[in-house]
Amino acid sequence: MDKRKVIGILVGGIADDFTVQTCRGAMRAAREKNVDVVILPGKYIERNLRESKDLMYEYQYNTLFDMAAANKFDVLLVLIGTLGTYLDNEHKVQFLKKFAGTPVITITAHIDGYPCIMLDNRTGMKEAIEHLIKVHGCKKIGMVSGPKTSDDALERLDVYKETLKENGIIYDEKRVAYGNFSKFCVDEVGTLIDDNPELDAIVFANDQMAIAGYKAMEERGIRPGKDILVTGFDDDPVAEELNPHLTTVKADASELC
């Protein structure tokens, strides 16, 4: 009998809903294709561990990634867009080189020389921004983008710029903040609000940063959804836990694998 294929999946932030959904999709596909799948749940490469005392020893999880370098897998799927959120393109390439000898497919980040699977960032983000403009009459719209090293963040920021232009709104760099795709960016959102008191809406590049947005607004006596309209991206379960519920763009990560 032919040897069963064994596919390794390298992910970061196993408790994050996006990662959970990606893994569920991979497990479903593995059953359908009759292959074995091994999930290696690390964290984030070169993350600033000073963000929170809870992160101090997070780097230890990443020793799991070394297991994938032993060429024991037929294929590796690397969720480099999340576990490599804090890496520039050069360091992402260096990270992937350690798996030389094993076919690698990257997920949510384009790296030259590797096939890639990406989400459709454009359609939902454009519709969300146009809803703010055409239905709610918003004209002074800010954005909290993700890291400049993230392909997803850059693409969503491009959609923001393009959609404003198509609707006759001048893009203002001052109305853009750069978070880290986590809820630990309250200061960045706060600075955006303080520097732009005229904002009538804020578009967040993912739902986790919207958590920070709610907190920053609460600290300033601003009511999200009333004083400043808010949209997110990912359809994270947290969207229903926030008060008021967060309007968000559904991105089905389970379809990535």
C-alpha cells in the first residue's frame, strides 16, 4: 500500500479564532483527502514580548517549528502571515529556508518562490467602507491598519485608499494608525482619535484591534457605534461580545487549507 501523506501545518497563536478556523479547515480537508495532518502550534516570531507580562515566555513555543525542519513531512503549510506578522519580507524568507528539502506552501503572505494561499481581502473591505459612506454618510473615516510587514494589512489599507478615492474623499495619512493585529494597541488607537477629533468612523483591519478601539474610546467618553462608527474584519467571535456588537467582515479562514 502507498504510504499515507503527512502534512505539517505551522501556525501562530493557536488560541486566536483565525488560527482555530484555519486548523479546523485543515483537519476537515485531511479527512476528505485521507491524509495525516500534524499541527505545530507556536506563537509569533520576534514579537515584542514587553507588550504584556503574559507574553514573556511566549518565544518558547516556537521551538516546535524546529521539528518541521527535520524533513519528516511530505508538505508544509506555513501560516506565515500570522506567525510572521512581526517579520519583514527578508526575515520571512530566512525563516522559510530552514525547511529546505520539504515543499512549502505559504498562507496569507506572498513570498517569492513559494506557492501561496490568500484570503479575498478586497471585496468585503470595500463593501464595509462603502456602507459607511453611502448608508451612514461618513466622510471623515480613519483606519487602524495592521503591521507594515503584513500582506493582509497592506492590501486592506490599499482598499481603504482606493475606496475613499472612488467616493471623492481625499486620503489623509494622518487618519491612519498602524497596530499589531492584537488587542494590545490601545495607545495607537488613542493617538489616532486624539489627533483626529473630527472622525465619524474608524475601519479596523481586524477585530482584535477593534477591541483596543473600544477601550480607547471608553477612556475618552466616546460611544462606539454612536459617536464614532466602527467596522472590523475577520468575524471573530469577539464581535458579538463587544457592546455594542461590532460590525465586521466575514473572512472564512477554514477555506484556506
